[in-house]
Amino acid sequence: MANIFLDIVAHIGESLEIAIKPKYSFDRLIEVEPSFHAIKYLRKYRDSRIEILPVGFGSNNGNVKLYGAGSVGASIHLDKTPWWNTSEIIQIVKFSTWFKSNIQKADSVWLKINVEGAENEIVDEILLLNDYKFESILISFDVEKVPNLRGMKGELIRKLNTFPGIASWRERTRDYQVEDWLDEQSILSRNSNLLENFIAAMGLKLPVSRRLRRLVRPLIPRKLWLSLAIKLGPNRKR
């Protein structure tokens, strides 16, 4: 049995930076990210538990265009305004098939879904996995950002509420983020040792850019930080 953090999608590791902390007892950190622009950042993290999957998940196997590839709001939906002008052809893998081949029925899975409009496909695939255990799901309802998918949120909530394999689920919002969610999962709490705490405090498992961000961010006003991030950071408009 393993405690698994399944991150769909990982982007440049914003959620990984939280899940990697020693206070959580994850055995595997599975980072799903189809864009090579973002994967190059994920590969800079240093932890033997990390598994990077260079694909996207959906309801069928195939290749699709990812608009705004590498940006924080990249989507397979053209009518969702992309943040970057870049695009990539990415591989999509049927989620339920991958899950059955890579997750054991005895495993406990914490699933984060932030897929910019593709969550309707992911939720439908979850419904095919009633023999598996999802300890908790954190989901961003990005369908609200896609014009031709608006109005689907209620149906997705209904499906999540009626599926018996989910112990609990929460909506990710501006005021409720990944760390809030994981901190609520008492089953994940563990006592870390001095070495682990030192490594976490120094950010030794994080990319250098993320370490610098942790030092500088508290010193800069929020509006100025956002302005600099848009102009200079990895999510800058291109």
C-alpha cells in the first residue's frame, strides 16, 4: 500500500513544492505535465519519489494541440483565452486505463485536478474506477473559464457526490489551496526528523529559482510581485 499524490497537471511544480514537504507521508509524487516548457522546470526538483509523466490525461488516447503551452492557463480548448501565444502537440492518454496499470487497489490516492477545462473528461474517467480508493480530490472547476463548457460545474459536482470510491472532495478556490487541503488530511501527518526539517527549510530539493522566490517574495508588495512575475517569470506572456 502506498500514499500517492497524483498531480494533474503539475505545471512548473507549484503543488509539488507543497506536497514534497516532510510533514506529509507521500510514498509517490506523480507529476502529470504534457508541455515540455513546464517539464524542464519539474526536472529540477530533487526527490526520489517524484515521477514525471510527459502526457495529458483524457477520455481517449491521441494527440491534441495545447494552446498557451507552458503557461499557467494552458488548455486544449481554443475558446479559452491563452496566456501565451505558444502551442504544442501533446500526447493524451486515457486516464482510467493508465490508472489501472499503474495504481494498486490497496493504494490511497490524493488527486489534484487543475486541467483548464478538461476536468469533465477526468471526472468521467474516475467513474470507471469504482474498485479503487481516492482518499480525497481537490478540483479546480476550470470549465467556468471555457465559453462552450460553462454550466457544466453542477453536473460535475453531482457526479463527484454520487461516486462511492471518493472519500471526500474539495473545490480549489483563491481562498482554499493545495496546502489547506493537504493539511486537512490527518492521515498524511507525520513527524519529520531534524535532517528532513533542515532540508525543507533550506529548500534543497527545490530548483534554485524556487528557493530564491521563497526568500524574495515576502519582501515585495503583492501588486509589484505580480507585475514582475508577468514580465520576467516563467509565466510571462509570450
